[in-house]
Amino acid sequence: LSRPRVETKNSQASASSAKADRVKININTATVSEFQKLNGIGEKKALSIIEYREQQGKFKTIDDLQNVKGIGPKFVEKNRERLSL
């Protein structure tokens, strides 16, 4: 026997949370809290990205993130689908 699926607050929260996870993060405008939504980014790395961006100007490609100390190719590949310019 199969029971009909009932929407609960928890399943709605999970759905909206999953939807939020698919929102693209613009690396040229993102805040610390926005960067922290990415896999592998804490406050310190987020601040490093913003500091680099302020000193060097806007990123021209997603791969330019690798110029920031502590950000490597694995991070970029893991998060590429969630990043935008």
C-alpha cells in the first residue's frame, strides 16, 4: 500500500532550502554570507575573496578565483555550477 505524500513544514523547508542551494552566487558582488553558502568556504576564505576582488578588480572568469590564496581548482570545479560573473 502506498500512502499519499503529505506536504509538511519540514518538507517545504527542505524544498526551499534545496532551491536556495541552486541560486547562483555572483563572485563579483557576493557578500561574506553569500560566499559561505558554497561548499568549502568559511568566513575567512570569503573575506579573502572579497579582499582580492577589492584590490584586483572584478573577476573576468570563474577560474580567476584560483588566484585567491586558499582557493584551488578542486574548489572551483566543486562549485562551478553555482558560480556566476
